[in-house]
Amino acid sequence: MKIAIVTDAWLPQVNGVVTTLLELQEGLWARGHEVLVIEPSAFKRIPCPGYREIELAWRPARAVAGMLDSHRLDAIHIATEGPLGSAARAWCLRRGFAFTTAFHTRFPDILAKALHIPERWGYAWFKRFHAPSSGVMVPTEGMLHILRGHGFANLRAWSHGVDLRLFEPQPSVDLGLPRPVFLFVGRVSYEKNLEAFLKLDLPGSKLVYGVGPLLERLRRRYPQVHWRGVVPRTELVRVYSSADVFVFPSRSETFGLVMLEAMACGTPVAAFPVPGPLDVVGTSDGGVLADDLREAALKALTVSRERARARALQFDWRPVCDQFVSHLVPVNSERAASVTKASPNLHKLGA
């Protein structure tokens, strides 16, 4: 098949969405599919408000239409709800083409925390964005339940995976910090609830890898924390392997890929029992989930590194890629015409 993937999240951005799409692209290539990726580097870009390290395409509708028009596509997948995703959505609806979408990020929760926009407003907008999709791919059961509660339709379970060839334990790695080492890797931003980790009274060292809009503020507030910025993914293997516990304080994740990466390197996870951690760590003994994050972090010190790795082995990328392909729809699917006919003004959203 010739598959178009349209995404506002791509390199050089560093986040779980980009990692997932890169792994997906490799998996599709390995299965003989041709993949057209429409991503921000080909467009004039502006900084994303509140996340200046992320650049968004500026007024890309005409260029996106030209790219899609120039290929004979079998399936179109819109991975994000930004300018590129909106432009591709509008193009599909004008032509009566079917497409699938994905719900990777809980933007309504982020907007509520960062800009104090009511969550219900955000979910209403995203519900409208995804309404004409022939299948909204969602990575966890917890997120499926949340979206159903907000009235989303055509939801499809699509789990994520981890590169088990790259992320594997490296024994005897030591970064020279007092032990135990409690690690966080991810964006230093509103939705990560990072202060729930930073303020904990824990022995040893707290180590944070990542950048984001709250970095300077939190560095000043917590000077005892070891702040290390961003490193290549290959270096992250050493970082994960060197830690005693990976602490994941977010309460607003759709998945939480970094938890899988940590467990694949043998590092147990401590997190809240909320969607994301409940799906990735669950009731396994690869980590500890508790409403008291300090209690979870201390208990996780007793978790076997072998058991953490064993949990990650359940998230191999091969079946994840096959599941993605099974959810795709032909561009000439009858559903596209029926949705457009029922809601003729849907294409105006984000056009």
C-alpha cells in the first residue's frame, strides 16, 4: 500500500509521538509499504505558543493539498490535530476521501493547565476534529474510556511499543551520583506534573532529562536536582540503565512511552494509578502505582530489574505495526461519503 502519514510532530522534536511515528514508519517499510510523511520541515514554520522549541507549519493548506494530489494514495492517516493535520483533514473532506486519525496527546488537559481553558471546551473541539475519521486510534484502554465519556465515536484500540533491540539493560552503568537515583525523562512542561516528583523527600539523587517551557523556573526552584537537558536516544539507554527507579508523575498521559523505555532497560517505574501508567505498568510487578508517589518510588526500589524488563517485552513493535495497518481504510471508503453528506460543513474546521 501507499500510505500517507500527516503529522505536526516530527524531528527534531523529541517526544513520544515522534518516536512512535518513526518506529511506525520503519515497521511499514519493513512490510513493503510505501510511506509518504508530510511533516513540518517542508513548510514555513512558527514557534508553537507556550512551547517555543516546537515549530508548527504556517498556513500549509495549499502545499499539503499539492502533496496529497501528487500521489495516488491507498490510505491516509492524520496523526496530529495541528496545522498540517487540519489541512489534510480539510483536503480529504473536500474530496470525499476516507482517513484515519490518532489521539496521541491530551491537549485539552494541557490547555486547561497552561491557559485555564475548560477541559470540556477542548474535548468538544477535538471531538469535532475527529468526528469524520473512519477510525480514531487510541493507545490505551484508559484513554478509550475517557474519550467515550466525551462522546467520541469510531474509536480503535492501537497500543504502542518499544524498540527492544535498542532499549535493553546495560549492567554496571554509573553516572557518578549518590544512590539511589530517581530519574525522570520527558518534556519539562505543564502536563507532566513534574513538581509532584521534584518536591518529594527521597534519599539519593533526583535526575531529570528534558527541556520545555518550565525548565528555567523549575531549575531555580529545585537547584538540588540534577538537570541534564536532552541527549540522543542511544545515550538514553545508559541513562535509564543507571537509574534505580523511573518516576513518572504525569496524570494526563495517553500512553507514556518513556515508562516502557525505562522498563526495557530494567528500571522499575513509580507512578500514579491513572490512565497511561495503569495501561503500561498495570498490575505487573514491573513497577509500583500508588496515590502516594513517594511511597511508590520507595517501594519500587525493591522491584526486580528482571521483572521490569519482562513487562516491557510484552510491548514488541511488530504486532503494534500490524494492528495499525488493520485499522487503515481505503481512501474511497463508503464511510467518507456518508460522513461528508451528513455533515457538509465539517471540512471548514481548520481549513
